[in-house]
Amino acid sequence: MAIGSCIAALKFQACGIFGTGLNSSNILPLKSANMVMKPLVIEASANQRTESAKIRNRRLRKKFNGTAIKPRLSVFCSDKQLYAMLVDDQKKKCLFYGSTLQKSMRKDLSCTTAEAAKRVGEELIKTCIDLNINEISFYDRNGLARGERMQAFETAIGLHGFLPR
């Protein structure tokens, strides 16, 4: 409504071409108190590499679904720990779960997380032998880089022939 009152206050007259000039006394200044102007802010995408890894991982999960015979191996490596799961996506069941936080993987207090990650891999192989699983459909690292714990885990399961070459 404030704009409508400003326009009503303006009285336009013919310009100098038609013989009369524009009377500047009829034009009122616009009140800036009624109008709120927001500055234009352009932000760059922050964690673009992390977001693209998540998007890529989501796309791959659609393509490679695990079954009871060929489950999907999902591994997540946080700053300090490693978590591994065998997933049957058709029945939506977890066939195996192991992490470096479990007391059975740690055994003694002086055990490092890399040694515990290797034990997680060995337990995964034992579970696969019990369940008659000879291969996995997809090795899902969740877009994460290979670190010391991940390499220890991959060494343990690579001896069984789970990792693609």
C-alpha cells in the first residue's frame, strides 16, 4: 500500500518536447522506512567434495543391492573407529555387524584400532563361512578414503577374496 500512495503523489506532466516542462515540486521523495532492502548474498557450496561423495554413494546403492547369497559390505570409518556391516537389502536385514569398539575385538587394552579393525575383518570372514557367503555384491566405503584402519580391514578380507581387483 505504501507504493500505491507514492505513485498517487506523483503527477506527471508532458515533457519539454510537447512544450511544457516537468514540474519538480509535484514529485515527493520515496520513504526508505517503509521499504526493506536485503543485500544480495551469494554463497559458495561449502563441503562440495563430501557432498559429491555422499551423492555418488547414494547412486551406487541403487545399482548394487545385496541379497542373502551376495550381501553388500558397508564400511564406515570415523575419526577413531571402524564399523562394518553385511547387509541384505532385499529383506532389509543386517547379516553381520562388527566394530572396533566391541570388547571381543579389542581383547586387551593395549590393542590399537588398526589391530581391532583387522580382527573385525577376520570375524566377518568367519561369519561369511558360517552363512555360506562366497562373494559380496558391492564393497561400500561410504565415499571415505582409505586410512590405516581401513587398510588393515581390507587386508584381512582381501585374503578371503572379497575385494575386487
